[in-house]
Amino acid sequence: MKISTMLIPLSVLFSAMLFAGEKVDDSLSVDGINVASIDIPRGDVIIIGTSGNILSVVGELDEKMDKFIFEKSGSEIQLEVKMPRHQNSHWDNDGSKLTIKVPNSIKVNFEGISTNVDVENLTKGTEIQTISGDIKATKLTDHIELNSISGDITSSSLNGKITLSTVSGNIVDKSSAGRLQLKAISGDIDTTSAANEVSISQVSGEVEFTLSKVDDLKIKSVSGDVDGKVELSDDGRIKMSGVSADLSLALQKGVDANFKFSATAGGSIKNSLTNDKAQRAKYGPSSKLNFSTGNGGASVKASVVSGKIKISEY
């Protein structure tokens, strides 16, 4: 029996016509669309926010690909390179090489495995997850979540509610603003930010930061050293804690704040702001230091177990 192709959805025809290793150059309107869900298991992907209402994909598909999907589903556009499950251990080529242009009117969700992602100029929210790939993000706004397991995250000019997270990779964040959360296990963290709320958490990596206009700063470190400069607002709050970590904090000259520092197992406290000295406990190796500058409107607290605390001005 002959079947008319008029009865077959165009998206199905499009998927069936593309084969592994082939070039792709296609587009869909985003009228009625709220989100683009993109799943590229491996390769290099560039995602660029644009004006207009057309989402386009250009590039070369993974030569090990099983199927390519590019279609609308309700209020979502799905763009996926499906890989054969039984060949996971034999993926020995570079994967897909794609450039995806997304209208700024919709949100982007991306998932990858060994995929490097370069994303820029999106304004309606961005979630990127990859396992061993690197993430580079520039000029994103709204709700932003970037996650990699062993890859590095490099960001510039992000603004909104920002979460950057990695396990063994490094995080370098420049010129961010809004609310910033940075997490790493064994990777290093380096940020220069104007975010007014900042949270930094790491285990064994190094942390360096330069922050301005801070209302609330929280830093937790286990064994990695922390070193940074902060412009603290008049009623701002800083809370830092470490185990065997060294915590070094420089505040702007003339800061008005109340300071409370403690070291509980042989750690040390060095104060270069005033002449106040840490007091050793009568029994045991602990020490503490409490003092104020100016009207004491802001609050700075820091504690370590066996590490060091250093406070100074810049």
C-alpha cells in the first residue's frame, strides 16, 4: 500500500532525512514557545541569543549519532542528538559541532556529557549542565545555572540570580552582578563581582575574590585558602568559616563594622585594622578577638579550627 508523505509530520521527515556526520542547517519559529531544550551528548556547541523569532541550528552532526531531533512540542522546542546506548564506550571522535541561535524571548536548558558549551547574550534564563566539558558564558541575565563535573566554568558580565558549580574544575567569574553563588570541591574559584549577595563554598581549592557593594557575603572552606577584598555596605554582613583553611580579608579604608573572630584548635588571628589583639583561652589552644570600628553598623564574623584569620584594609 502506498503511503502519502502528506500524512507524515514534517518534523519526523526532517529527523529521518539527517544522518550521522552530515551537515545541518535548519530553523523553527518560536511563536508560542517558552523554552528551548537542547541535548548534545558530546562535541562543541555555541549558543547565541538573538533578536527576532527564529531558532536556527547550523553545523555538523556527530558521526556516531543514532538520530537527530529538532521539533516543537507544545510550548517547547526540542533539539537533540541521540546517541546509541550500546556504543558509549566506543565514542572516539570529536562529536557534534553546532552553532545554535536562540531568540532572547525564550529560556534555554542544555544538557551534555563531554560537551563544551559557549553561550552568550541570553536574557530569559539559562541552565547549562555538562559532565566533562567546559562552559564559557558571556552576557547572560535572569536566572542562570551553570554546572560541570570536571570541566572549567568561565563567565563574564552575568547579571541576575547566578549559580556556578563544579566538582574538580575551576571557576573564573568576572564582572557579575545580582546574587552570586559559587561552588567547587577541589577546583579553584576566582571572582571579581559587583553582586550584592555572594555565597562561596569549596573544599580543597583556592579562593580569590574582589567584591564591591556587598550586603551579604558567606564563605565556607575546608582546607583551601581564601584571599579577597570587599567593599562592605554600611549595614552589610560577612560570615566566613574554615577548618584548616587560611582566611584573609581586606576591607575598604574607614569601614564601620563589628568584628568577631575565633580560632578553636591552635589557629591564629592577625588584626591589621586596629591595635586590638586576639586573646588566648585560659585553658586549651583556642583564641578569640572582638572589636569595632566607627559606628559598628556592619558585621564581620570569621572562625577557623586550625587555620589562620587575617583582617586588613586596602
